[in-house]
Amino acid sequence: MQLVTEDNITDLAVERWATAREPRTAELMTALVRHLHDFAREVRLTEAEWMAAIQWLTRTGQISDEKREEFILASDVLGLSMLVVQMNHQLDAKATPATVLGPFHIDGSPELDYAADMSDGVPGATLYLHGTVTDLDGKPVGGAVLDVWQADTEGAYESQIADIDEARLRAKYTTREDGSYCVRTIAPKGYTIPMDGPIGELIGRTEISHFRPAHIHFLINVPGYEPLITHLFQEGAEYLDSDVVFGTKQELVIPFEPRDPGATPDGGTSSEPWLEGRYDFVLQPQG
């Protein structure tokens, strides 16, 4: 029998996890064991601190449900989500940059026609976002589905509002044959991440800003192209330089230009002032 000591526990644990039947599982778990043990040694982790961490993880799981992904939020604020995105999306310089998915995406958004209004009565300044979806060579990508979602002018997503039984500020738009798209919505507002849970409790012990700049999410998944998860940020918005989830990229910051009543990008007219944002998404082919 080999006695366990502080000096040999890591080697013993690594040896056990190296028996995983899948090589990749073995690689992941042995590396995880080594780094966890190194962390504990570096900070001289106490039993009380480790128990507090376990309780924090437990509460993070307990508060999570189909509408609230607290573990995704934890990954986001630790910068891990953006690190994984960066490592796994080494895109051409001409391609639209990827960012984090975030904790508020919901599957099954309604499909809307070109320039249909996804705000559907939610108060706010009317915003038209339009442009094209192309490949790296500028060839239009027709039939591309843009899954779009955002917060309202109070900084709240649908999943954060009680008694909401239908889609709110989210929709799917399909590009036309020439690759063009047009989204009608309302201008979003910068918002705070949820501060009423374990993540907020931890952030509250620091000087970290818990705000995100105003933005709209896009998920574009077209066969033959790399999937794209990204945001468009409003130029001049607060918190662009201190995004709590590290998601801001200069290439994704665009102006929301004020327009007088009159012609709109969908070929119609508006009797009220409105805002216009233009952006051309560029997809990278797979392989």
C-alpha cells in the first residue's frame, strides 16, 4: 500500500485519471488535476475556503434553469468564454469576428420576413439594422439565417421577465438571394449582468464593472461555413472599454445614425425619426 502524502497525491490522482478509455478524456482530466492541485498549492488553499467554493458552485447550479445559465455567466466574467472562442475561431482577417454566446440565447425564435419588426410593441427608438452576408470573396450568401436577440431599453432580456409566454426581442431573419438582410427592432441599452446570484455576489466583492455596453446578438449558422456567434455594439455606448464579459471588439462597433422621418431601408417610410445601423457580415468557409 502506497501512503498518500502532499508530495505524491498529484501523481497518484493523475495516474488514476490517465486510465480514461477515451484519450482526449484522459488528456483533459489529467491536465485538470495537475492545474487544480497546483492552484491549491500556490494559494495554500484552506479547508474553509474550499468548502466555501463548493457551496458557491452548488448555488450556481441551483439558480440555473432553462432561462438562466449561471455557469455560462461564470465562464463569461472569468474571461474563459472569450478565450475558448479565440482559440477555436482563428478566422481570416476579412471574416467577422466571433464573440461569446452569453447566457440569454433561447432556441426556437420565430421566423420573420425581411425588415419585419421583432420589437412588436416593446417601447424604444426604432432601429433598422441592415447589410449583407457574404463569403471572404464578397460572394453573397443567400438563405443564411440570422438568429437575433437583445435586451430592451431597461436592459432586460425576455428570460429575465416573469410571465412572458411568447418571444420578445428575438427572431430569425433569412437573407435574400443577394445576401441582404434587414432587421427592424429598437435600440438596446447597456445593462448590468444579473447581480442577484453567486456571480453577482463575487463581482460585488471587487471593483469590476458589472455592466455590458449596448449591443445586439447574432448567431449565423450556414452549411459550408464556420458558425458565427457575434454582437454588434453601438458606437459611443458606455462600457465599451470595460465589458464585464470581455466581448467588445472594435470591428463590431458601429454607429446608430439618427434619421429624420421619411424613407426607410425596407423601402417603406416612417412618420417618426429612426436610427440606422449598417453592417456586412463576412463568413469564413469551413475547411
